[in-house]
Amino acid sequence: MSYFTDLALQYIDGEWKPGSGSWDIIDFNPYDGEKLASITIATVEEVDRAYRAAERAQVAWAETNPYARRAVFERALRIVEEREEQIAATMVAEQGGTRLKAAFELHLAKEFLREAIQLALRPEGRILPSPVDGKENRVYRVPVGVVGVISPFNVPFLLSLKSVAPALALGNAVVLKPHQNTPITGGTLVAKIFEDAGLPAGLLNVVVTDIAEIGDALIEHPVPKVISFTGSDRVGKHVATVCAANFKHAILELGGNNALIVLDDADVDYAVDAAVFSRFVHQGQVCMAANRILVDRTLEAEFTEKFVARVGALRVGDPDDPATHIGPLINSQQAAAVSAAVEQAVAAGATALVHGSADGNVVSPSVLTAIPADAPILGQEIFGPVALILPFDGEDEAVRIANDTPYGLSGAVHTGDVERGVRIAKRIHTGMIHINDGTVHDEPIVPFGGEKHSGVGRLNGEAMVEAFTTQKWISVQYGRSRFPF
């Protein structure tokens, strides 16, 4: 089966059909420009049909024995394992990610499916005491109903599954809108896996569309009670505003401007390895990537020399070549924006220790230092292969620089003293931070999310139960209440 040929459709109420919009989304290979698929977009009417189908199907699904629900995810996991090579090839072609990145994404996707199997049995109720004689208070965990999921282009298969699978496991139905640049791996491929796993029709719907066609219909629609969005803080702010106006709960996993801090007692060689991976994995198109590398001034010369040497050895080119470290950015706009940010920083006085160039969507690495304090590049999320090296004098300055950003997603601290690292980590305003490791991590049972402009809410583990269920109080009066009139 060719995923690009067979899955270039909308998936609504268990049926694969073309959209009824007046134009097509063209799915391109970002490396060579090959046209992979053409998908006629979904309209507002089809978004409504998807949500109405989800609303109908969810009622019976919520009443389904959770052991039966669990079996769907067991089958879905087996399907992913059986088709792993084909899925990986599809990821490389559509996302421009390297073979290493595809393997990393698939590994995590399988782990999150394993967690979804357990989540089906996770919700627990409680019986609470009452000050009223003869009364019993029962608190039930029930599905929210229908969840809208909007996924990004950078790790689309994983980040779609990460919300879709738990929401379904907990008894909800889902409408998924993948990013326009990754409609297959972020959308219809997910639907195909669950369809083949026996998920009843209507519970998962995928609409491939664009805001130019549907506006805010996906988040304004009255059916979904929760919107799970992963993407930029600019769009996330709009999603949050619309959700608030329509009394919906928004879960927002947004961008980062993460700092990897190298203290004066760090293992320099190891810190270099961690920094290179944390900055350049998937061409830097990862929200947890280390945008800023903060190095104690006593180690600056040694670290910088070794870091630049390692960056110079990275292989840039065809993502389908297993030896490639850095493939293309997702599209020409992204490539142009990253190149412009580098040129602007250099023009403002930054020193380019490595000055990358663009060849189509492939942008080779840049390493900048001596960056002016007011340079815009210091305050933005760089979704590309650009590393910023910033020296500091002492712990307090490291903390100040790390916190000098509106973002607060991830980070790392390298030190020979673990507890020293923990003390500093507690002072960094992030949702996640790692001692003597990279900045790019995700685990199925550990709360994932950011502070400040990096998001609202958490996902993974028990946080999934909190995100996709609600509490319902049912009291039972076994005696007789006394009323004042």
C-alpha cells in the first residue's frame, strides 16, 4: 500500500472520501520537491460532520468495557510494529527527517501506545464523606466527550498519537487536524492504523484543511470540550482566546527558547555531545531543542573549539541516507526565515564561527557567538540548525540569562555535582529540565509541558487522565434530608 496514494483523503465517520473544498493541499517532499500527494481540503461542513460523527459514536464507546477498549490499542501497537519500515520511509519522505529521527519518533510512538493500553484502566472514582447524615458522595471520573486535536509538522506522528491515543483510551472521541505540511504522517496514517486495529467508525476523524478555508470552526464548534494544540506560541495564544470565549479547556504545548548550561565543573566532552544533539536533532525543528548554549567563561574556549569541530563533522543532505545528520527544513519559508535570522544577527555584530548556507530547503549549521544583548535572535525560538554560544560568569548570571526569555519549556544543566545542578535547575523557570543530559526528552508517564509562553497544562501519565476526563459528583441520600421549607 502506498500511504501517499491511498491516504490522501479525508476520514470522517469511518469513510475515506475527498474533501469538498475548492482547492487542494499539495504534500511535497521537502528534500527534493517531489509531489507526494494532493488532498482536496475539508470545508466547514465537513468539520461539522466529523464532530457530529464523533459525538454520536462516543456515547457507546464511553460505555464500552475498558478491557475491550484496551484491546484496540494492543492491536494498534502490533500494527505499528509490523509496518515500522514503511512508516519510517513515509516519515522521511514527508517530514524531511533523517532515518535516525524517524527511528526516534517511532520508538516514542510505540511507548505512548503502550501507555494508552494502561490508561484505559486508569480512571478511578472516590467515595467522600458528607456532613449530612445518611448521604454518600461519589466522585466519578468520566470522559469529557469529544476532543479536538491540532498537531504540528515537526514530530507529527508522535504528537498526534500523544493526544489521540489517550483521549480514545479514556472513552472519548477525537477529531484530528494535522498540519498542512504533514497530512499523512500526522493525520490519515494515524486514522488508518486505528481503523485496521478495529476502532469503531466515528470515534476518530481526520480533517485535512486550512484556516483560510475553515477559519476558527475547528475550535469554535460546540461539540468538542477540550482542544489539544501543539505548535507556536503565536497560534497557541489565539487558540486559547477562542477556547476561553467558548468555554472550552485548552491544552497548549508550545515553543521554547531552551538553555543548556555548562558549569565550570562539567565534563566538557560529554557536554559538547549533549549540546550538539540537543541543538541539531531534526535540523533544530524541535520545541525542546537547545536554542542557547550557556558556557562558564572558564570553559568557553575549550568548549567552543570542541563544539565547532563536532558541528563541522555533521553530515548534511539527503535524509534517506542513514549517514545524514541534518536534512531539509520543512519548507522554503522556514529555510528563508532561518537564513535571515543568521544574517541579521551577523549584521548586528555577532561572530559566525560556522556560517551556514542554504541549498533549497537544506540549511547547513551555523554557530554564533559574541551576540549583542539586544539581538532579536536571542529572544526567539530558532526552528533550524543555528547554535548560539553565550558565556557567563558564575551561577547567578547563568540563571539570569536562562530565564531572560518569555519561554519556559525545557533545559539542561551540566555539572560534576548533581545536587548543584538540581539547585540551579530549581531556579530556572521551565516545566522540564535535565541534569547532565540533553534538552530533548519525552517519556510516557512523566508530566510534559511548559511555563510562561511555552504552554498551558500537562500531558503524559496521570496528566492525561486530568486532561481528557472530568469529575462528576453524584450523591446518594440513603436516609431522608430535612428541608427548611
